[in-house]
Amino acid sequence: MKAFKAYDIRGVYGEDFGKDDVYKIGFFLPELLKTNRILVGRDVRISSDEIFEELTRGMTDAGADVYNLGFATTPMVYYFTAKHGFCGSVQITASHNPKAHNGLKISSAEALPVGYDTGLKQLEDWVENREIAVNSPKGKIIAYPVKDEYITFIKEYIDDFSGLNAVVDCSNGMACLLTESILGDKMSYINHTMDGNFPNHDPNPLEAKNILQLQDAVRKQKADVGIIFDGDADRVMFVDENACFISPDLLIAVLGDYFLTDKQTNNRVLVDIRTSKSVEAYLKGKGYEVFMWKVGRANAALKLREIQGIFGGELAGHYYFRDFFYSDSGMLACVLLLNIFADFKQKGVPVSGVINRIVKYVGSGEINFNIKDKEAAVERVKDYFCSKEKPLVVYDFDGYRIEFASWWFNIRPSNTEPCLRFIAESKTEQLLNEKINTVKQLLHQDIIDGKINQE
């Protein structure tokens, strides 16, 4: 089935998966997760109610009880899965994807992610090949209105950031449930009514066109900072007082300023393989031990737990916290970063100044190539540069990250799309452009329809 991906189940609802598929997924999930008590939340997408009905009909037909969170952010589902001792949960969402998409993010006990290699492959096989035999007695659907508990938890992390003039774009998504209750009424809010049609922009802050409205509001209001959440509020991104987008990996370094005050923990931080070299240098300079790992929550949440790290983050705007059950929360990250920005403002340092003290390299952003044979293309690029220069470090998971004296690159096949992803950094813009042009020449013969997308 097209909808089963590396990290979740996701696609265009009615095309990549449909009602019958969702019912079967619901029916077999209790067996997969080894529980008859499952927590379920959903986002505001137009198809989410129908998916909820079919999913929970399958679960209850299998004899499981469903605890219905109702509308929820994805991090709320993670939090209550772990905090309230559920052995399984599902969030109905397509995260940042356009409105026609939907999906299921599945977690096991302690909010551990269930990916293709840790259960989704088995579930896909059962959905495609096993027969349904309805159990008796059937399970129940139990209302579970616990949003206020989550708000109380997040607010415990708030210092005084009332001095910040901030604009918050909720993207008409699930952040609307929480922002005003947590961030207060002194913020300026846009797109803060839940609407599954996403009438103002798609809920993906990594696409430049989707942050134009926020940037315009920051300029007009002469705000200190702009904040934007994705559709299910597991990711958060920022623009500075000049309305310039801040690369989300740089905020991992900023978070390092917050956790320096935590004297009772170890000093381990997790970053993904695409993360700027500037972040590693900054954190190491503060005394942190930096670990690098694969992209995606299914990888990051498990690795952060394994190393018993304090926090971690990804280029895509996910931030993971030990005190959030090693899961990601856009709202918790938002609160912590606002604390830091407010503290710097009192010292006369704007948000751009906070970022500029970190940045030491010129970056390409992520460049996506539609490629016929992704694996062969990865090897060709790796072999070419390693034959021309002596690598200082080679990471060979999630594609390759290869570091040289004056630059580095990561090249990896996408786990969710038919494309090859490339990102690089250099000490100079001239050298960076030379390397990017060389990669384009190396891949020219394999690019499908000339499609190259730089973000």
C-alpha cells in the first residue's frame, strides 16, 4: 500500500489509502501493540473525522477500548501516551502535508515511535493478507478530555517573556488549541482558527511561500520575532526581527543556552546528519557532547533515549527533550526559545544577534533532485569527492555525510519521496557554489524532467 512510509502511514486520503484500509489498520493495531487500551487523537483535516470513525470501529471490533483525546496536537498524544501509561496510541494527521493528505502516527509504550522496521511493515502485511474476525465483546470509546493537564505542564517551563513583541502563525492547524492559553494574550496571532482547508497557506513552514504572511506581519508590527507552527504542531520555526527565516538546526544551538542551567544532567545533545557544523562547534564550545544520527522521529527519539541525552533537534524543526519522554514538542521548544530570546533582549541583543554569534559557515539549504537511481547517484557523488580530496570524517548512515577541511556535504535518498537530498556548507560562498555546481554536473544525466528544488 502506498501510504505505508518509513516513519508513519501517510498519503492522499481516498487515493493512497481509504476507509477499508483504515478499518483494517484499526482492527490489527491492538494485536500489533499488544494492548486493548489505545489512545487516539486527531487533527482538524476534513477527512480526520471519517478516519477516526473507521479506525476506532476497527479497534473496538478487535475488542480494544479507545480513549478519545478529540482534537489534539501530535505532541499531546506523545505526552499522554507516556505520562498516562498507554501501551499504544495513534494521532490522525498528515502533519505539514497539503489538505488532501492524511495519515496515522503510531506509538507504542512510553511514546516510542512505530516505524516501518519496528511494526509498520508487519501491520501492512496483515492489512493486505489477513482476514477480519470480529471479537466479542466489542470495545468502548471513552472520552478523554485532558488538554488542560498538558497546558499546565508546558506552562511550568515559562519564564518571563512578556517583554517580547512576537507574532505567532498557527497555520490554521492544531497549534490553535494551545497558543493563546500558553503564550498569553500579549502575542499577536494570525491564522489562529482551526480550519482543515488551510485557507491562508499550506501548513509547511519549510516552504518559503508559506511564511510570507508571517514575515509581512513581523515587518509591519516591528516585532522582535515571528513564530510559525506546522499542521500538527510537532514542529516550530522562527523568523528574526528582520523577518529573515532562521534555519531550524541553528535553534538547537540556541537551546544549548537554556540547558546549561541544568546541573543535574549529563551534557549529551543529539543532532541529525544534516545539521550545520556551526551548531556542533557552538555546543562543543559550551561543553556539550554532540551525537549525530539519522533523520526522522523514528530514529531520533530512540537514539536520544539510548544516549540518555538532554535534548536534540533536526533541520526540519523537530526538537526532542528528555523531560518530554524523549519525544518532540513544538510548543515546548517554542516556550524555551522565547525564554532565551527574552533574556537576550534584556541584554540588548536582538534575535538576529543571537543567531549571528552561532553561524560560522555558509549553507546551501536542502537541494532535492528527482533521480532515477538514487543509490547509484549517492555513490557516484561520494566517490568523486573522496577521490579529489581527503575526508576528515565520513558518516555512512542515512546516506553519507563527508567532512573536509573547508566544507562538508550530506547526500541521502529520501525515505518519503522519490528524490535525492543534498545539503552542503562551506567557509566561503564561492567554494560552496563551486561544489553545488559540481554535484549538479555529476547528477545531470540522472535527473528526471530537469527537476531540482532548493529549499
